[in-house]
Amino acid sequence: MHFSFNEPLPVVYIVIFFVVSVLIAFFYYRNTKVEGSKYALIALRTFFIFFLLLLFISPLVSYLKKEPVEVLPVILTDNSKSELIESRYSLLNKDVSFLNRSYPVEKLKHLNFDGNVSDTSLSAFNRNVSEINNAFESLLKEKDAVPGTVTIVSDGMFNHGKNALLTALKLQCPVNFILTGDTVQKKDVLISDIYFNRTSFVDSRTQVKIQLKSFGYSGNAEISLYLENNIIEKKSILLDPSKENYEAEFFITSSREGFIKYRAEVSLQPGEITVLNNSKEFVIGFLDNKFDVLFISGGPSSDLVFVKDEISRISNIRPQFFTQKSPGELYEGENINFEKKDAIILLGYPTAISDINLINSIRNILSEGMTSLIFMESRNIDYEKLKILSAFLPVDLSSSSNTEEETGLSGIGKVTEGFTADISQISGFNPVFRNRAYSNARSNSFTYITSKSGSPALVINNSSTSGNAAFLFHGLYKWKLNPSGNYRQNFFGELLLNTLKNIVKKDKQKGLEISVDEDRLNYNELKFIAKLDLKKINVNDPKVRAVIRIGNEVPENIVMNKKASDRFEYTRKFPEGINDFRIYAELEGGTARDNDSLRVVYDNNFEYRETKVDRSQLKELAINTGGSDLTGYIGEERLKVINDQQKKYSEANRDKEVEYYKRNELKFNGYYLILMMLFLFSEWIIRKRKNLV
């Protein structure tokens, strides 16, 4: 029978175990009187205990063992797509083949930039980004062997991740490099970047700026903008060999909601180093620019007729009117549904007969922070009831009076991104009325219109997620009474629309919002995240279901993984060459259902946005680690430099040892267990024959 330990134990441990085993066995049989068999029983028990001690103590001993560090040369090869330009991968294979042949397989580490065992076949150059830090991190985790020298074979076009120098310094060994490709910029024309708003309103004009680079070309180049695969517009640019950067500006609109894919493309030029960078895709999400507005009027009035007429001309406002008839009764005879309203407009409301319960309901809806308030005064306003809503007004009502006075108006507010109405002409309109209530604009509020006496007439506060505004004048109908009053048709409708744009955040009502980890797209991995706003949803046990469509594949229905009470995630791989994803997610559970959608187009030709070989970062690594630029060396010269570095590193670290843990796994050794059972069984047979209990 052949038996051996996985690791030899020091003799001192074997002696100690054996002495302890003898003492235990002798103590056990010290009073046993059996002629001719006592010492056999002691011997069998001794060996059983001895091997039992080895079984339990051996893994601990092997953990304490140390061995010298094994020093290996390492080759790191670039496996990104840029190595396909000008067939740089063939130069890479030529550069590393001699080194691979010069070392036994077990005496050389050859990894790619992912930190995996390198494959230099043509199909292996598929990485969407160039980053070397992962490979250095993998080398740092090695325990049994460490790099004595690292040689990088790459075009040096690092375009992703953090600077690898700090990680490389931790290796404490020289880092060499061999550059693949020519450092001279070859002829090329390309789309380098596109600047655009990721979201825009339907029927609104949005700007797109396309950045173009040209190297070594003169004459005309055409930049085309496509909607999906249909050309929208084309522009011509005159190229100058002494100039690299150009820009073309386009304006686009969409009459439909949703995510729309566009493509910018520059015409092909003769002799380009690659044509894979001549186009770039992007997506704009067009949002519904209609505002759902709830009008509550204190009663029939000339101002109500005027407002309805003005609103009917504005396609961006979806109004719903309710008019007070008597306490607790509306002319429309319906219960008011406040759900998902962008704004509530109180037109001459509340009055003395207004239902306090309805006012409290309005306050509760506004308290949720998802609906904006616009207050429009009238002579019949009940200021005591209005104070219930004072927290949602942009003004402080220091005193109140229903006594009205006639006044002209002046526009003092400037045009801003959210407020573009031309209010300078308002001073020429017919006079209106104002109540003699003294009010001051609150902090963070801005006064756009004043009365003749300088009192605020239109005040807007958009500093919070649910903004508010106050029209502190009435008698709007007077603007149309006299044709010579210079009133421009639908001025008030445009003024109200600008006010809504200024205070309403269209996405604030969403309780579910999805996004994509764009960094993972570079590794052909789709990871999207759903975040819940627990303040805006009424769900006890939320679940997020999603439909994902990758390219033209069949849509996939999935349930997202819950990571926290307000966060869900889903991750999966996707095929090479696909860069178009559509995602629809829906929140389920409880009484509320929220949803969100997303379309993502990422730049899977990112590796070709720069085509010039770059040694700057590789040179920085070599200089700071004591390495060399081996680009111009022939095979034997490179081998000599690496071997000299290896020898020097090995001598400097000769006394270094590595601690490691390796289980002996004696309990899984069949011979070992059979031997133990043999001792125990033999002892049992003797005891049985001698009638020992």
C-alpha cells in the first residue's frame, strides 16, 4: 500500500503527536488485564490516535508554510478594436511570437488587457475600449508568482478608465512597451462628437451641433443628418489641410412623442485610414409638451369667458374647467379628479361660499409637491379662506381688501429660458382692476409685471419642484372691449403658457425612473437601473417588470432584481455589433402604477474616434517604473533586456517568501481513511474476542 502526506510535516510535530498518542493509549489500557494482547491493543489505539491528530492538525501546519516567490516575465497584449486599424494586430502577433517561443509555457504569463489569458487570433480583438488598469489589477492579485517584468504590446490609444500608473507602481517591477503602428497621423475624416439636448418638447425646435475632424484633406465634404434611415438635411463644409476641427449646426423638430434615433454622417474621402468613424448615432426623447391644467372658478364671469377663449387657441394646454354654483355644488356636476394634473389655476377662487373641504383637498394635492398652483384674483376673493393655501403662493398677503381700483400695467421682467413672452407691450393695453390688498413677493420669487403704483401684478416662483404664480389683477375682459386698446390677440394665452413652462417640471410626477450604466455598454453588458421615488408612489411591495428589446431581437420580458427598497437592477450580455436598446419598465403592486421608458444608442465605434498611435502614456509607465521602450528592438535584443530585468528583480527579491494556505484534504484520501479504519477495526476484534466491553 502506498501512502504519503500531501505536504511533509516537520519531524518535531510527528514526534509530539506520537508521544501524545502513546500516553493516551497507555492511560486507557493501564488497568486492563489481558494476557498477550494488552500491548497489541495499546499499539492499535496509539496508531489510531496518531493518525487522527494528523488529520485535524495538518491543515494548520501547511498554512504556516512559506516558499520563495516565483518570478515570471509577463506580456500584456492590447485586445481592443483599434488594433484592427491598418492590421495592427498582425504587427502585435509578430512582436509577441518570439517572446512566446523563448519561454516555456509555465514560465511566462501572457494576458490581454482584460486580465485574461491572451488570445491573439483575429476575432479576439473585440474590446470596445482601451484600458490597461484591469490587467495590472489581476497581476497584483497573484500570490504564487509575481511579475519580474511586464511588457505591454499596444497602439497606446488608452481612452477609458483611470490612469494605470499608480497600479503599475505597486507591482514594483519594470514596465516595458512595444508600440504597434505608426505615430504619424494618417489621412482621415470623422465625426468626433455631437452636442444635443437628450430631451425636447414635441413641435419644438432643438439644436444639434456636429463636431468634425479632418486630417490631410482639402475640398468639400458633406455632413448629412438622418432620421432613422431617412435624410433630413445636408450641409457642405470646405476642408483645409491646415485645419483639423469643424462644426455644423442643424435644427430638428418632431411632431410625435417618444425616442427618435438620428445619425450624423460625413461623406467618405479617398484613402481614409478607416471609414468606421464617418458616422455616429444619437437619440433624442421628445416629450409631450401639453400641460394638463385644472381651472376652478369662483363663478361665471367675464374674465372666465375671456380665459376660455384665449386657452382655446393654445394647443399646448389641455384644460378642464369647473365653475362654482353654490356651496359644495359645481355647474359641471362632477367630482374633481386631481390625479396627475400639471397645474391648478384658481380663477377668482375661493369666495365666501367656497366649500372648505374642496379648499383642503387642493391644499393636500399641492402638499404632495407634484402639482403647481396659479392664483388669479377677482373682486370676490375671500382672503381668509385663501390663507389656507398661503404656503403655495409666491406672495405674502400682509393685508386684504376687496375694494378695487383701476390700474395700468407695466412689464419689468426680462426674457429667460423658461419665460420668453414679450410683456413690454402690456403698458399699452386698456387698464384693468386690482384689489387694494398689500402683498410682497417672497424670496426666490420674481415680479414680471407691476401695477401703475408699482405693486406686484404677476409674481412667479420656480425655485422648487412645484412652482407657483399669482396674477394679482382682474378685469382681463377690458383688454378686448376697445379695439383701439392695442391688445394683441392671444397675448394672455401665451403669457399663461410661459408661466406654466416656468413653474411646471414635466417629469416631477414620475415615481419610477430608469437609467443605463453606460460604462458597462463598453464591455457588451447591458445594466439598467430602476429607481423609485417612495414619496410619489403608493406601493407596499413594489415589483418592477420590464420589456427589453436589443436591436431587432424578440423583446424579452423580465422581472428586475430588487437591490434596495427604492432600487432595482437587471444585467445581461448582448451580442457584438448591437448598439440600439429599447427598454420599458413598469412598477407593479399596491394602487399605483408608474412606468418609464428609455432608448439607448451607444457609440460602438468609439475605438475609432482617434486613429493616431500614441506612446505618451506608455512612455510615462516605462519612465516611472524603470522600464524601456522596446519598439525598435529586434527579437534577441528585446529578450536580452527582459532577461536582464528578470535577473535583477530576482536577485533583489531573493529573500522574499510568500505565505500560502493549501489544504492537505486528508479526510478525502482513501488510503488514509482505510488505514485509520483498519487500526480501529483490529482493536475492536481483539476486544470482542477477549470479552472487553
